[in-house]
Amino acid sequence: METQPAPSQSSYIPKPTDKSTKPRVHILWIPFLLSLLIFISILIGIGIIIGKTFFSTKVIPTPIPTSIPDPTSNWKTYTNSLYHFEMKYPWYWFTYSYQNDPEHNYNFDIATITQNQIINGILPENQAKISMNIVYASPSIPINQWIIPHPALGKEVIATSSSTLDHETIYNVIYKEVNQNIQGKIVYIPLNITENQSETFLEIDLNYHKDDPKEIEYNQIFNQILSTFKFIEPTANNYSLSGGFKNTITDSDTNDFNSKIQSLGVETMILTMFPPRFSISDMTQEKCTLVRNSLSSLAYLSDLSLCRQETSSPGQSPGGLPNQ
């Protein structure tokens, strides 16, 4: 048998490798990874929602404050420059004053009707009136007794109380008329001015008929008027004071008067009248009150005026009530 020669090493050619035999990533892993990512995303979303719901601070919007209209914004203003206070009153109420005796009484009224409609001082039914007076409290009578109306006035007191207004203690009296079908309330406001050794008060008196259907409205307006009351600072130096001497004045009296005037730091002008009269001007209201209180004890003076302002503001009477 003929022997086949062995192939040489250099002529050996290896068989090509089949590519299908290389390792492959299993195709099932891809859906698994996608599902895992989706699951994790869902967990993160749920965590964020839970965190915002239970652990975050809830922001509550601040409500915008709404301003309450002032019912007195279009009311008229009464200013009393002599006693340094002011207050508002309804523009649709009528005002009138009584100043027949300005030395001892200052009174003005506001009412739902005109002065001519109040016949013989009797208030018609279904109407109301608020009277304001400057009154003087005797230092010898306790204030809780002084505010009780005198029996001659025909007012039966139902209740009394005190409260605070513009940092001052005020005194309240609720009453009814004995002989008339009238009821009301009085408020006394101290003006912190002493005249003739008596404390000065503003008396505000509301009265109307019993069982008036507008009773609640009247009291509401009365309280609104009180809410607008406030003291004002004196600024004018135009207060004056005058008085007269008795016929029996002596040189000693004249020397005493001049000495007292000099000690008060004011200048007096003696008028050429018999018996002579004097006048002091260019003072603040406080200075005028001080001088007046000092001179009121002099027995040789026949009379002594109240402190007065020499000029009035345009559109106002000397007491401050708007002219109508």
C-alpha cells in the first residue's frame, strides 16, 4: 500500500471557527431591567407625594383685610377752642345754641328737627335731641352724688356707671322723665379746667320718647358721637379777661391788685371808666384760667368775665358751633 506523505506544518490551514458558538446575553434580562426601573420610579413618585402630604408645611394664603367704612366720615365737626375738645355729629341733624347768659351757661343742641318745631321745650314724638352743656361740679359733693339730677328737674335715675373716653373717666346716667313720656341718658366728661374752684364738665344729654321705634338708632348715633370725642391742644395766644372794681376800692386794694398781676406775669390795662375796669389779653387759655382763678378770690372786684377768645375761626361762632 502506498503510504501517503504527511502534510507539512507550514501547509496546515486551521478551520474557521463558527461564530454561532460565542457566548450571548440572554434576551429575558432586558424586560426585567425595564420593569425594575419603572417600579423604582413609581416608588420614588409615591414617596414624594407622601412627603408633601404629611411632612411639608402647608402654606395658607393670607386673607386680604377689608376696611370697614367709617359711618362718621362725612359728619360735621364741632370744635370748642375754649375748652379744647372736638367731636363729630350727623350732618343731617339740626344744630342750634342758647347763649343768653354766656357768663354762667353755654348750651347747644343737635336734634332730628329744627328749633322751631320744639314748641315750649316739648320734644315731639318720634324725634330725638342731644343737649350739650358746660356744667360745674361742686368740690364739696362726691362725683357719684353730683351726677344724680336734682329732684326739681323731674328726672328719675334708672342706673349710673362710669367708663373711659380718650383716657378720661366719664360718668353715665340713664334716666326717665317723671312727668313726661321721655327717657334718655346723660354722659359727663371732665374737661380738666377749674373755674370758680369748681371742676368743669361737658354734659351730653340724649332724650327721646319711650317706646320710640328708633330708640336703637338714637343710641347708636349717640355712641358714635361719643366715639369721635377727643381733646385738642391749645395753640392760640388770643384769650382775654376783663373785670371791674367796686366803688369802695382803696389804695391798698390797688397796690394788692398790681402786685398780684405782676406775680402772674401778665400786663393789665385799666380802662377809663368809673368804677374803673381792667382788661388782660394775649394769653393762652391755660394762662387765662390761671389768672382768673387767682383774681376770683379778690373781694374788691365787682365782676370777672370768663376767658374769651378775641377772634373766631371763619364760619364759627365764638364757642365753635358752625354758623347755620
